[in-house]
Amino acid sequence: MTGWRPRSALPGFGLSLGVTLLWLSAIVLLPLAALALRPWELGVASAWESVTQPRVLAALRLSFGAALAAAALDVPLGLLIAWVLVRYRFPGRRLADAMVDLPFALPTAVAGVALTALYAPNGWVGEPLGASLGWRIAFTPWGVLIALVFVGLPFVVRTVEPVLRDLPAEAEEAAATLGATRAQALRRVVLPALAPALLTGFGLAFARAVGEYGSVIFIAGNLPMLTEIAPLLIVIRLEEFDYAGAAAVGLAMLVLAFGVLLAVNAAQRRLRPWARA
Amino acid sequence: MARRLALLAALLVLAVLFLLPLVAVFAEALRRGWDVALAAIAEPDALAAISLTLLVAAIAVPVNLLGGVAAAWCIAKFDFPGKRLLVTLVELPFAVSPVISGLVWVLLFGAHGWLGPWLQAHGLRIVFALPGLVLATVFVTFPFVARTLIPLMQDQGREEEEAAATLGAGGLQTFFRVTLPNIRWALLSGVLLCNARAMGEFGAVSVVSGHVRGQTNTMPLHVEILYNEYQFAGAFAVAALLALLALVTLGAKALLERLAGRQAGAAG
Amino acid sequence: MTGARTDPSFAAPARRALLAGAAALALPVPARAQEATLLNVSYDPTREFYRDYNAAFATQWRARSGQALRVNTSHGGSGRQARSVIDGLEADVVTLALAYDIDSIADRGLIAADWQARLPQDSAPYTSTIVFLVRKGNPKGLRDWGDLAKPGLQVITPNPKTSGGARWNYLAAWAWAQRQGNPEEFVARLYRNVPVLDTGARGSTTTFAQRGLGDVLLAWENEAHLALKEFGEGRFDIVAPSLSILAEPPVAVVDRVVDRRGTRAVAEAYLQGLYAPEAQRLAARHFYRPRDAAILAEHAATFPSLDLVTIAAFGGWREAQKTHFADGGAFDRLYRPGR
């Protein structure tokens, strides 16, 4: 610390950094250290075994697969909504805009019971779908997917929206005057400019979805190997007094989630220069 | 034509995915009439859950407000080595499953956690009591304020503050006179979201609560309990109260954003 | 055991400040003078019974000792509740679904190892058994365990890994199949018919009764009767199989907690009171089979006499847990969802 000074004439650096570090280490780093160290107390082999059991692998596959799929679905849906909110003027636009943040504000347990009430075999949506098409949504992986699409969607909308707003409509018009069709303009001009934001939104939606618990457990049915998500497995391990196992699954989730987020970041770094050009 | 279609599709997605669940909550809550719904909310255990939820949020939100503002200040206004790492660490809790956010406190302060024996020897209780609920909530809502402030404060740069500092203003004076007026609406909307999440958190709180009726049950946990007691109307009534809270939050946030927009418009 | 465990790095002022703050919050809200409190940590289906018993016992205790008493309760899956007590939830008494969960708490030294011998009848003041709850009129004609493994049928039962009730369900099916010869094969076929494995007994009842999923629910007898009452008499029928299991949900005082809080007298009285005729009658009214033979006879219409095996047939709970429900046990071997 000695000798080095921040490049700013402003006061309060030491204080604010100190408060930040204290807050960060007490609330985040110390507890996560406990999580990172706990699985190894029974030895590396048993920690490895507790995350490679078929049931754990199936849960991780579901959590990560469904979260990736949900985030991938959120991208076109979120782009569509952001597009409409930015480019169109229509009655009720402000309401629709406020509505987008609902999953941020609505408690996940409430979302869970509501979605279950809708998509259960005797629910408002579940019953007609089941009767006419024979589809079952609640208590299958599709139910998990719907809940995850729900929680992730606002992240995509909210990251794309400001970029879209800054992107002048003239760019598209210019492309159009140069003879580009609408689809071409969209593909060549708009999408590349939005790509980094879409990717960020994807990453955020994924991060939120992969750990989601409250809204999923009501609608999932929780069948081991089939619709059991990894966070639920952590809770189950705890109930079996298997602390090391619970921490091992938790740590595996963290590491994998970081892997995905790093990949998203790397992809973004490759996109950036291209998008700026 | 394409415009119409896009508009229609977007509204349909919003209606099916967002509006319908909301309608379902209120419809289920009122299925057996207003009196049943109101009775479920006025019942002593429900009231205890409501006041506990308010108390937890009242502690967790200021903690994260203070930390978030401090983090935003040093990240947005200064350059220092390790800054990117710090930003990542501040956002870390977003990527952590709520269940893990509860689990870590049990690993730390539970009877078989690192500090459990020491706490027990001194008669202190953290997990399964108010402190545990607060810690889990603080963890989950940790990044909200910092995240809303950092990009804004970075955009605004540091010229205004530097000018104030050269004119002899102290640190706190600079912050309250110069910075705060620029960020107040964003700050408020960050606090609102932080608060909404704090009141609605389920997974993390469920791991550390102990589920004692009237004592360590927050509102979302109370919803689960009523649901498990076959009191569906009651469960949805409390859920509707939470949903109402969410709607108020959204309304207030939309209002703040309009105010912020007007301010930016006036400035520019 | 005491301050010696404080490690020096922990004494950093920052952390101490955090702890001091936490400690200030941890101070219990001062109770009204003279009011005693008990925390009863129980499992899911006992909510209604203990709500009534708590009120009755508080009145009784006040008359006997002049002390006001408030009994708090916590309900949830039996395993989760035991875990909370082990992790430090300050339960004065535990009233759980199976002896194994209380054994687990005893293993951590919170309860004396001989707890089960401290109260009559293996510390289980009421019993129950496992029955079938079917849709009105029994459209699928389900009479006994054998019918449940038929292809195409949907059976609702919770996850034996997390739910105490689910373990009783599983063992009852196993006991019946053992008499037929090949239990592992039968139970495997039975669980192939399970479309949803909820984490607790309550979740399963909701799935079956409220969500309308499945043809038959394997349930505690008390839970089945409660479902009849809560969801309307005309919607379900109870079917008693030819053989079931005697489920004995045990109760115990948590020694470490009552000694620290000075609540041993009231906690012990609370559990002993469960054996008194009034409490036994209350239990019967909430569809638990009372231990008191006379009171059981009064409710013979509700509790048909069944052929019941006990957990002893499986070598006790520790043995059953190890053979069937531990990781790599029989349940893990035979349960193959998604075939």
C-alpha cells in the first residue's frame, strides 16, 4: 500500500475502499471460503465421488442444460420485447415497460406457486394443453424451463434496451437507402451492434437461472434423475446430514457457473472490436 | 404489417409469461372471498411474519446501501490495481444460487460450522435466528445498489467532484452536495430493487430459518407453510400481498426513472 | 470446547465488530415476565394435532404451576427438522416421524443415547399406519399392494431420501412383497409408476389432491383422513391394504437444550402429557391411533384393525436406513426413473 497513490485528486479513497473490502470479505468472501474448504474434509476422493454420482450429475446436467436453454430462449424473446419498447409507441407502453421488471421484484416462491397453479394438469393453462395436445408441463423438465425463462427474461431486455436506444434508426435507414432489404439491415447492421449486449444478457439470465430455487421447486416435481435441480440436491444433502456432500455440490455449481460466465466474457471480447468497427 | 406482428408477439409474451401468473395469484387469493384473504393476513402468525420480513429488510438494505455506495465510489472515481477483480467480486453473489447463499452461513455459524462451537460456548445464536436471516438476505441482495450505481457514476466522470475538491470541499461535503444529487434517482431505484428482493427471498432464508411459526418465519416462508397446511386461499392471500409489494416497487421504480429522465433532459 | 477454539485470526477487529453486531441482534426478545416458552420441532402432518394439544397443555400447565406457557412449533420434513436441531435450532422437544431422525440428533450428543426407553411404548405416544388414498369410487379397483405395480398406474409418494413418511410407505410395500417372495423386483415396479417424488408427505398430498395427479396416494392414515376432511368428503376413498406397517412417530426431550434453558420440567411434563387420556383422545380426533386401548376401541370405526408389521422386522431403524435408504442402498439400486 505504501508509496502507491490512486490517480485522482478526490478524497475518500482509503475510506471507501476499506468499507468495500470489509463489507465484501465479511458478507461474501468469508462464507464462500467456508464453502470452498468444506468438501475436502473427507478427502479429495470422497469429494470427487459426491459430485460424480449419477444422481448429482443428472441434477447438474438439468440445472445447467435448462439454464442454458432458458437463457437462449430469453435472447430472442428479450430482443423482441426490447425492440417493441424502444422503437414503437403504443398505448400501454409504459405499463409493459414496468411489467418487464416483475421477475426482479416478485418473490420467487410466489412465482413458483403461481406458475404451478397455471401449468399443473388441472391449472388454467395446463388443463387445456393437456386435454387438446396431451402436453404435460408442470412436473416435467418443461416446467423447469418455463420457470427459468421467467426469471431470466428481464436481464436480456434490460441489457439490450439502452444499447438499442443509442443505436440510431438512421443506421438502418441508411442501410435501406443503400438497397439493403429489411432482413439484411437487421442482420448486417442491427444484430452485430447488439451482439455484445445480447451476450451480456444471456450471461446474466443464465447466472440467475442456474441457481434458481424458489420458483422451480414448486413446478418441477423433483424426480431424482429427471426433474431434480442441483440446488434442491444441496438441500437434500443437508437433510441427510451430509454437509461435505452439500458443500461439494455447491462448489461444483459455482465452478461450472464461473466456467460458463468466463466463456461468455471471452466470446464478448472477441465480439467487441468487430461490433465497434 | 411486420410492425403489428412484432408488437403483438411481444405483448403476447409479456401477457402469458408475466401477466398471467400475477392474475393467477390474485384470483386464487380471492377465490374464497375477501374476508378469508384478509383474515389470513390479519392472523397473528402472518403478522409476525410480516413484521419479521420488514425488520430483516430494514437491516439488510441499509447495510448494502452503505457498502454499495462505498464500492461505487472507489470503483467509479479511482483507478487502482485489482479494480476489475473487485467489480467481479461485488457482482459475485448474483451468480450464486440462493440455496448456497444460505448454506454458507450454516457452514460458518451452524452448530457444526467453523465458528459454531465458539458461538455456542458464548451463548450466541446466528443461524435459526434473526442474524442468520439478515446475513442470508444481505448476501443475496449484496450487488443491487453497487450495480446500479457503478455504470452511472463511471459515465458521469469525476470532473465535478474534482472541481469541488479544488474549491476546498471535504469528502463528505463533495459526496452529499455534488455526487448524490446526480445519482439520487438511480440510488433510489437500486434501493427499491434491493428491498424487493430482500423481502421476497426464499431459498437462502429457507435454509437458515428453522421455520418456527411466529418467530423465524418470513413472509415467503409463511406462504410455503400455509400451502403445506392446505390453506391455499391463505397462502395465495399472503402471496398476493407480496405481489402487491412487487407492483408498488415497479410503479415507484418507473416513476423514479421518469424523474431521472426529466433531470437528465433538463441538464442536457 | 470453550474459548480455546477461538482462533487468533478471527480476533481481527473487523470480524469482532461484525460478531458484536450479530450478538446484539441475537439477544432474545425479552419475554413477558414469568412466561415460559417451549419449542417443539415436529414433522409435517402433526400441525393440526399439536396446535390443539399446545393450547390444552398450556392451560393445564398454568393450572398446575401458575406459570404461563407458550409452545412454539416448527414443521417440515422430518429429516430437515432433525438437521436444523443438529445445526443449532433450539428445540426443547422433538416429535419426529421416525426414531432414526432422533437417533441422528442423539449421535451428536444433544439427546441421551437411551432416549427411547425414557417414555412408555418406545417413546411413541401415538401411532399411525400407511393406507391408500384413491379417487372417489376407486375407479381403478385398487385393493392391495399388488395392484399398485400394474403398468400404466400412477402412484404418488414422496422421496424416501428426504421424507420420513415416504420411508414408512416404502417399507410397508417391501414388507408386503417380502411375503410374496421378491420384494426388490416388486418395489422397483411400484416406483416405476411414481411420476412425482415430492420432498415431503405434505407435498405429495397436495400433488394428489390439489393438482389432481395420480391414481393413488400412499399416505399416513392420519394424513389420508385429513385430506378427506380438507378437500371435501366426496372426492376420495381410503383403502386399507391387507398388510401395512406400524408407524411409530417418537418424541424426545432435547437434553442439552432443556438443561441450558432450564425448561426440563415443563418439557418432560409436555411429553408425558401426550399419554394422558385427554391427549390420546385429541390424537384420535386428529386420526392418530391412540396407544390407550380403551380410547382406540372408542374409535374402532375410524381405525380398522389391520395386519401390521413393525420396524423390528427390518432390524430397527439404523439397520433399515443402512440397507435401504443410505447412498448405494436398495432404493438407489432399484429406483431407475425414466427407465
